[in-house]
Amino acid sequence: MSQDLKDKAVTYLRALEKRDWQAARALCAETATVWHNDGKGEETIEKNIEGMKGQIDSIESMRYDIVRRLSQPGEVLQQHVVHVATKNGMRGEVHAAVYFGFDDAGLITRIEEYANFVPVGQDSFGQDS
């Protein structure tokens, strides 16, 4: 079951890459919540997806590279880097640790994302490479 949940977490991210909002939403429970370390608190999965839709027009491409995944029953903890390119030429990476909680049916019930954006040309401490 834990490999299945790892695969579901990746399937969710691949749907986001493809801008397939319906497929991403279908992987989540009706009451799924999302939390980011941006100080805004929790939000519903609907509000989170709407926020992504609102920002996506400026994004030329984004790709999730999974660094590691750990799991136990009902949970996946994943580290990944999102490579982002915007239409105005900005390039960067979002370094993230993401927790996915699942219900007994294998649907995502909770996403917690601890993320930091690093523009290309800077290391994770914000200094030029």
C-alpha cells in the first residue's frame, strides 16, 4: 500500500505539471486541506487549485524532480525540486518538502508544503553561485 500512495502523490504532481486540474482534484478527498509555509494558514483543495490556475498563465513550464520519498501507512513525505520557467524569462527552482495524508480509500486528505524559491544562479542561501 505504501508504494501505491507514493505513486498517487507523484500522479498528483504530474497532473499539476500538465495543468490537468480535474485529474489532480480527483485524487483528493472532498474535504482535503492544504497548508503552505507562507503564513496564510490552511485552505481547501479547491481554493489551492484555483490559486494555481490563477498563476499558471505566466508559467512557460514546470517540472517536479523527486529527490526522495518516505512513507508509512496513510502518509507520504516527499522532497522535490520544481523547476520553473516563466514566459518573461525568469528561471528558478522551488525546493520543497511535502507531506501527503491519505484516507482509507487512498485519496489525499491533507497536503503540507514547506517550500523555498531559489532563482537560477543563486544557491539555497541566496548568494550568487
